[in-house]
Amino acid sequence: MVQITYVEPSGNAVTVNVPEGRSLMKGATANGVNGILAECGGSCACGTCHCYVEPARLSELPEPTDAERAMLETVAAERRPNSRLSCQITASAALEGLVLVLPETQI
């Protein structure tokens, strides 16, 4: 299990344990975290799992795929340099303690 903290749009921080190999989007939805809609179920087809990765740890993630980059062009909230889709980030021991901030809107 990997401990991930999600900062909901309200500012409430929720720390959950996400099984290694599971997407951070699924970790959030399975634990009732507010702020991720995940309308496409994690297939990188909607952009409703948009999140902001803490900038200091952004380099620890694999580069986004072309499909993720394309979906990030469609997100409802402000796109930032640290914007990612949580369905495309897989929990691993290297991400222990990662903080994701969720935008105020996904649609």
C-alpha cells in the first residue's frame, strides 16, 4: 500500500492507502475522495480526474503520454505545469506520501 494525500476542492486533506499498481484515480474513488468524477472509468478519455501534483515531486512521475496530453487540453479547471490525470498515475512505493490537489471543478 502507498499512502497518498488528496486535497479536496474544499481544502480538506484526505490520506488513503492505495494498493501498488492501482491508479491514483481508482484509489480516490474507492475511498470516497471528493473532487474526482472519473466519468470514463480511467481510460484517459474524459479529463474528469484532473489533479495538480505537488511540483517538487512531479519529476518522479513518468512523462504523460500523448493521449494524456490531449486530454489535459480539455480539462475544465486551469491547466498548470503540474496538471496530470490521476487515472494515468500508478501507485508505487516511490510515490509514498505524494500529495495531489484537486481542482474546484472537473466539468
